[in-house]
Amino acid sequence: MKLMFASDIHGSYYYAQKTVEAYREEKAEKLILLGDILYHGPRNDLPKDYAPKKVIELLNGIKNEILCVRGNCDTEVDQMVLEFPVLADYAVIFVDGKTLYLTHGHKYNPNNLPPIKKGDYLVNGHTHILANEDMGDFTYLNPGSVSIPKGGNPHTYMIYENGEFKIKELK
């Protein structure tokens, strides 16, 4: 199984397009969005080509291929226009014997763990800083941000394939 993880689009049509292009090129089976889809939030500058209505149209076009969790900038009004579920605080998926706890990161994160077991994977966005770290009892993964990376990071996403997670730069 091949999965693509992306986070923090923040309404950037430019980077939403780049994300969907990467998803198609990667030939992943699902695009997993880790929140903050349409709104840039009061702490961020406007991202390149801020056009939430275009992002809505683009993502609704692949709605059956998306699994999404709610970010701190996602609201009920976003769910009114997006045709795939966006309001779940977390999702748990099982892939190749691995348990992945998916969340945005503003509630559950390495400093405030959800109910995970030894060997599980915590996958979140929110910080806009990529991570792939063995934390002892669990592995922490963060694909970074496709539109507004922080901490000197590039625009990134993450691929899971053949038992491995790889963070890749958005082209």
C-alpha cells in the first residue's frame, strides 16, 4: 500500500495543485490530509495564491481519495463546502501491521500523547516542521507543511510505501 500524507495547505491554490500533482505522480492509493485546509489562520501570512474557493473545487474533485483530520484552522463552515469529512480530531488506521494515529497536532502531539501503544506511530502536522523520529515507545512523524513551511524547512509531504516513511520535497 502506498499512502501520501500532506498538511497545512492553508488555502494556497498553488500548493494545493502541487500537492495533488505529487499525489498523482506518486500513484498513492490515498491522500491523507492532516488539517488546516482552507484558512491561513491569524498567525500566518497569506500563502502563495491564497484562493480557498479554488482549493475547495480541486480537493472536492478527488474527494473519494482523501482521508482528512481537523486542524485548528478548520471549522464547521469548511465542512459545508468540502465534500469529504474534515471535522474528525483524529483517525486511526492500520497499515501493514502498523498502527498510525493521525491528528493535526494542536491537541495531540509528542508532548500530549493520545492513547497509543508501544510501537505505534503518531502522525501530525501543525508545527509546519518535518519530523521522522524514534521517540522510544513510539515513532513521531510530521510531513511538514506544503504551503507555509517553518524552521527553515522546504515545502514537503510524506510517502509511506513498503514499510517505510519518506519525507519528500514538493516540486
